[in-house]
Amino acid sequence: MYNPFTPGFAESPYAHYRQLRDEDPVQEHPMGFWVVTRREDVTTLLRADLSVEARNVAPHPLRDAVEAAAGGTLAAGGGLSMLDRDPPDHTRLRGLVQKVFTGRAIAALEPKVAALVDSALDGLAADGGGDLVPALAFPLPFAVITEMLGMPETDAARVRELTGTLVRGLEPVADVELAAAIGAADRELGELVGQVIAWKRDHPGDDLLTALIQAEDDGAVLGADELVAQVVLLYVAGHETTVNLISNGAVALLRHPEQRDRLVARPELVGGAVEEMLRYDSPVQSTRRITLQPVRVGGREIPPGAFVSCSLGSANHDERFWGETADDFVVDRPGARQHVSFGAGPHHCLGAALARLEGRVAFAGLLARFPRLSLAGDITWNGRINLRGASAVPVAV
Ligand code: HEM
């Protein structure tokens, strides 16, 4: 039975996933949701024409009672961002953001990313090492998305606190206090972004926010609340996930010094190594879909109205697809890019190219400067089930 509260799960869920893939790969959970763990089934569902809107989830007595007691929902999917919307709204919102979130805009950021990495590494060099999370993994993606959106100087510490609380809404856990805190963080972040949008109207620039505001001004394409929701999504998705790519990727490298040495010897492998980091320890462990009619997958029929958790972390370790080295970390694994860490189908991550750029520049810089980078203490995990990542990675340089 899927149980993310199994001891050791937060540190490594992979043995648990293997058991699910072998014994019950399309599992109907007594708590009123389904869990799908084999790669083939996960990709089938993600690419199918399914819903992401929570209002389509059928009632379930036990889950509804738990949610009522917790004062919140266990299932994300009630928001105005594209991540929570079906066509035609999804198509309209994604199309608008995609138009301004171009490959050109992302590639243009590379010098900025390289400069940020360099200054983070200067700090580590001066201190003879330190914790990689506050030194690099967190500040880099946060600065990059802030720059790309064209956010003014804000209270970064407060924003980080708010986004950290907001993403708890993606965790399969709810309690009264947490639900209230998530609601409050959502409101405060919405207000803050609303103020920034008002400021931006008077201070337009060559940035994402200005382009999105123009889209709103162009007519009934993007409502005011929708604009705020897309900006909050980009802000949050822009860093809470990439932090885990850098921290979990570093953990994988540091725990496999022979792979680190291989990458140091052949720096041109770094792009593939980042794909392997994404596969080996997915920064986002699951995404969800909601069935609108009966769906046959993995020899079972999922009824309409089911909330289906698609386990990306498990699909990325499925030995049916990856072979017997599925659990190994191999920086030059052929086909590593076929991981599903960015999801698949209509909701495939819009920021994948940006995340890849940040990962590539960060690890290329890190190993060029510190080829003997090593662990200098215990790793701490952030305790999250979905946006699971290392929260402290002490290193010696
Ligand atoms: C959606 C993962 C970085 C923006 C998603 C989804 C996943 C994901 C799993 C849902 C896909 C699905 O349900 O099929 C990741 C990972 C990242 C990352 C692992 C870093 C390593 C970013 C960045 C941005 C971003 C840097 C933007 C700045 C988005 C957006 C969506 C999304 C806008 C919604 C797409 C839609 O609903 O159509 N991401 N993401 N992500 N991501 Fe990312």
C-alpha cells in the first residue's frame, strides 16, 4: 500500500516505489485516490486527454471527511493558473505564457546565470566550503526567475517563506494549521504580485511581466486574477523545483565520486549528467490527473472522477524501461533524457529549458572550480513528499 509515511521514505522513496510497481502498479488507495507507478502507465495517463481540475474529482466518504476535518483539500487543482486548468482555458493561458517564455529569452539569460554561479562559487571558495543549498541551490533559481519576470527589489526572505508554505499545498498531507497557513500565504503572495503588477505598469521593461501585462491589456485574453495566478505559478515553479535539481543532483554526484571524476574528466558530458540527475532523483516526485470517463491502464479500469497520482520518481526507476541499472547513477547513461521529471503531454513543464540551463551552468561551474568537491557532513532532507529535496548539503571544496 502506498504510504509516504513509511520510515525512511523522505530520504529515499525508491525501494517503496519498486514494491508498488511489482505488486500493485495501478493502486486504488483506501483514502480515495489512485497511485500509478510504472513508466508506461504514467506516460499513457499524462499524454491522455484527462482533467486537472479538482472540481471533477468524485466525492469519497473517507477523503471528504478527512478534508473537512483538516479545513483544506488533499488535492491541488482549484486555482486559476494553467497548471490547474483544462482546455480551452489551459490552451489559452499556456499559449500566452509560451509566447513570451521563448527559447530566445531563456538563452539570453545564460551570461546572467553564469555570473550568478561564479559569485556563489567565490563565496564557497572563500569559506573553504559550506552548505551548497543556501550558497547555490536556492539563490540561483530565485535570482534567475526574479530577473526574468522583472520583479523589483522585494523582501526576498518573506517571498521565500511564502512560496515555501504555498508549495506545501502540493503535498498529500493536510492539517488544520497547515491549510490555514497555505491559504494565508496564497493571499499574501497574490497581493504582493498584484502590487508588483501595478508598479510594473508604470515601469515597463524588457521582461516577462511587462509582456504578460500587455497581453492582459490587449483585450479579454487574460483576466486580472488570471494574470496574478500565472505570475505566482512562474515565481513558485521557477525556483522551488530547480532548487531540488541542484541540491539532489549534488547529493547524487557527491555520493558517487567515481561519477564526479568521470564528469571532471569529460566536462562535455554535463548536459547528459543533468538529465541523469533529473532521472535519478526527480525534483518533483508526482503530478496528478483526474479521469472524466473510465480509463484502462496497466490491466485495470480507473473509474471516472478519480484523482490519479502519477509517480514520476517511480517511473524514472522502472527497471521494465531502464533495465537492471535503473537504480544506478550513471552520468553518461544513454537515453537519460527520456525521464518524466518534467511531466508529459499537454502540461509538460514550460520551464524545462530554463531549468536545464541553470543545472548545466551550475554543475559545469562547480566541477570546473572544485574538481575534488566532497561531502563534509550529514545531508538533511526537507521532509517533503512531492517537492522532495535535500535542504542541507555540506561540502568541502
Ligand atoms: C509544470 C517539473 C522548473 C514552470 C511542471 C510539471 C512538472 C514540472 C512535473 C507538471 C507536468 C505535468 O503535469 O505533466 C519541473 C521541474 C523543474 C521545473 C522538475 C526543475 C528542475 C520550472 C521552471 C519554470 C516552470 C524553472 C518556470 C520558470 C512550469 C509551468 C508549468 C510547469 C508554468 C505548468 C505547465 C502547464 O500546466 O501547462 N513542471 N519544473 N517549471 N512548470 Fe515546471
